[in-house]
Amino acid sequence: MKLKYKYPCIDEINILDIYKNDKYFYDWYKIVRKILKTKEFQKRRLFIHHENESLWTHSIKVSFLSYKFALKYNINAYNCAIAGLLHDFYTKAWQYSKELECLDEKYREKFIKKEKCNFKQLHGIHHPIDALDNSKKYYNKFLNKKIEDAIISHMFPLSIFNGNFPKYKESLVVTMIDKYVSFNLSNIKEFTKYLGLKKIQ
Ligand SMILES: [Fe+2]
Ligand SMILES: [Fe+2]
């Protein structure tokens, strides 16, 4: 397993090192390796996602755990691995980190323009749409209708506000694993932050 990293990671841990001893790791890795190797996906090593965890690490967790869950329950594991990896592949970082300064301004736009947004433009509501558009732009050959549905509906029930309900088993797996990975119940006061409904600067 050799990945050349184009950007340093804001995390102290290497999530791939943690998972590599799992017996399902290499079959999962074969599915996602081509995306992990790309410069565009590696930019997510600089994005803060939850609790100072990078978007890179969060996406890998959701992908790998969704893959394993799918295998166990006879659901399409390829679809879950790709959808898990790309479900938060949005363009504009929603939390500021100084490491973002080495990227193009478009990734820091929310902090440069400081525009007011309406409810549907809040991160928690809008980012699945952005993630799907961006996934089509960079990784269209990996997608299919079930993966696209899992990406755009992963914030269910908030996805209802954009008219998107999880239609397939894969979508239910990704939305459930994303919540399992994201929510820190010991810090319940930050619930609106986890949902992307609280503005963070
Ligand atoms: Fe998300
Ligand atoms: Fe997520």
C-alpha cells in the first residue's frame, strides 16, 4: 500500500494505518485507491470536518465502515465504498483552517466573501448537492444512480428540504454510518454544528 501524499494532513493519526490490519481492508482499498491517489481528493486532508478531524479521515471512515456493513448484510459494497468516500466531496470548506491558505481561493470562498445565506444555502442543507456536482466533475466514471442517490440524500432527514429521500439500501447505509461516525453524544450542545446548521467562522 503506497500512497504519495500531495498535501500534509491536519490529523495526527493516519486512518489508513489504523484500518490496514482489518481483513477487509485490501478489498476495500482496491475500490477506492484511484480516488485516494488524486490531487483533488487529497486536498481534503487540509479541510477540518468535525472536531478537528479532517474531511479526508471522515470520508475514509464512512467509506470503509459502510463497505463492511454492506458486506455483512449483502448490500452492494462497491456502491457503499464509493458513496461513502464522496458523500462530503464538497468544494468550499465550511470551517476555517490556516492550512487552507495553500489552496486556491475557491476552497476558502465562504471565509473571503462572508456572504449571508438563506436556510437552503446552509452547509447542512446544501453540501450534498455540491458534493454530487463535484463528484460528477472529477469522478464521474465511478458513479451510478445508486451512488448518486446515496450522496445527495446522506443528510436525511435534512435532505427532505431539497426534495431528496434515500431511495436505495446503499443510501440508507451511508446516511446511517455518516451519523454514527459524526455524532459525539458527549457534546450534545454542538448538535446544530454537526448538522451544519450553525454558522462557523
Ligand atoms: Fe455531509
Ligand atoms: Fe459526512
